[in-house]
Amino acid sequence: MSQDILEMIKKEIDSNTICLFTKGTADMPMCGFSARTIAVFKEIGKPFKTVDILPDPRIRQILSSFSHWPTVPQVFVAGKFIGGCDIVTEMYQKGELQPLVEAAFKTKQPAPAR
């Protein structure tokens, strides 16, 4: 069963240019850190996918093992792990996140939003 969750995680990362693993959804974040991270990507204005980790506690455990990052949210851009809320927010404020996202959309086909 945990192999199924790992495969789901990999599939979401691979099939979405921007993939956010969050508590809650883009329309209904369930924690402040997830809400702030989602707000950053809404501000950038490119389509992104959120994966709610709350329905199954094993998702968070397997995701953290996969990314080697203990907290949620976790952000992946073009298949690469970027970081959590603080890193993404800082990159956005410094103007470093936007070019990374733009480059990802030039090399990868945009995925449907949320």
C-alpha cells in the first residue's frame, strides 16, 4: 500500500509543472503555511496542482521520506523539490521564484490548474 502512495506522489510531481503538497486544497487551505504558499503561486499566475496530504497520514510520512523534508507544504517545480513555505516565500520576495517557474513552463507542458 505504501508503494501505491509513493507511486501517486511521483505521478503528481511528474505530471504537473508545479505541484504543491499541502494541508487542504488551493480553494480551502487548512493551515497558514499552506495558505501562504498557495497565495504565492496564485500571485505568480501559472497553473499549479495541490495535493491534500490530510486524508491519509501515510502520504505525509512517505512524502517526507521521498523529499527528505519533514514539513508541509512541499513544493515541486518541473519535478524538482524546491522547499517549503519559508523558502518559497523568500524566493518569491527576492524575485528568484518567478524566473524558475517561467523556465519550467518553457520546458514542460502546462498541466491543468488544481
